[in-house]
Amino acid sequence: LLFFLLILFVLQIYTLHVGTGFTLSAHAGVFVLTAPLFVTLLAHFFLPGDRLNSYKIAGLFLSFAGILVIFGEGFLTSAMDYLIGDAIVILSGFLLGARQVFTKTLTQSIHPARLLFWQATLSVPIFFVLSFIFEDLNSIYLDTRIVLSILYQGVVVAGLCFIFWTLLLHRYNASRLSVFGFVSPIAGVIISHFLLGEPMTNALIIGVLLVAAGIGVVNFRGLSGSTN
């Protein structure tokens, strides 16, 4: 079971980075955060007591409509490279959702801290080997900005956030936790626009709002009617 979780983790991170290289970071930020939608869908089949209802179905339709709006922009502008990247990042979002559902299952019998420790420890040598296979090592360089970025990604995102998220999955329904993900795609688009100068098109704005609204609707009834 841990081996399967490890494979999901490695594939999810790999597809995220590869896909992001072929599209805008704003697109990647929206599409990878479709994971809560896949959590809701997969939880219906694999997690007892976490079934689909009318709110969740409506939210799924809203969010997938948002995905189509953003994805369709690539066809209208003939930005085929972006479409390839978008599709790969959506796959990463699905893998992330599957990993969260599987993690929820495993935390019933394995302590979250142990689960995260082995997932992180065993994945390091795999990523190390993959970097030698796919990266041009001669082009790698380090400066203060890159070192700080790596520390932020490693300590805050992959460290503290993963620990807290795994602990929360141990206590709460996976689909209910996903409601907090609606903030992330909006933040990703705004940050990409101001820090990287990426265009904030009408299609992108409409799409990200639909995705965020869908994530909120998916969890609306659970938040208002449950004491978990």
C-alpha cells in the first residue's frame, strides 16, 4: 500500500512540473487545484460515508465548466503548447485527488506522521534519479533567490503543509476539507499576474471563478449541515 502511495506521489509531482513547463503558471495553478473535485468524485466510490449529493454534483459541473473555458481558450488562440501543458497538469490534479483519497484510507491504520515520513523519504532517491535522466545538469545554477525558493518549497509547502494536511485528513472527511482549496486558484492567477506578468484574460478570470465557485458549492451542504 505504501508503495502504491509512493508511485502516486512521484507521478503527481512529476506531471505537475512537466505540465507547468508547457503552460502558464496561472493555468497550472488552476488545473492542479481541480484535485478537490477529483477527491469528491473518487470519495463517492472509495470512502464510505462520503457520497455524492446534489450540491456536490452541481459543484462538479460548475468547476468542470470552468476548466473547459480555460482549456478552450487555447483552441481559440491556437496556443497548442499550452493545451499540452494544461492536459498534463489536469492529470496531475487527478493524481493529487487520488493520492488524498488513498491517504485518507491509509490514515485509518497508519499514523499520519509515519505515513508522510516514509512517503517523503522513499521519494527522494526516485526524484534524484529522475533529475539525472531528464534534467540538463550543466544548466543548473544556484543563487539566493533559487535557494530561498527551494527552502520555501521544501520546508513550508512539502514539509509543514503536508504534515498539517495529512493530520486533517486523519480527522475530517476528505471532500469537506477540499472547500478550502477554492482560495488557491484565485490566488494563483493573481500572483502569476503581478509577479510574472502573465496575462489575466477574460476567459481565465471566468474559468477560475467557475472552478472556485464549484469547489465551494461541492462542500456547501457539508459545512452548513455537519458538525464534523
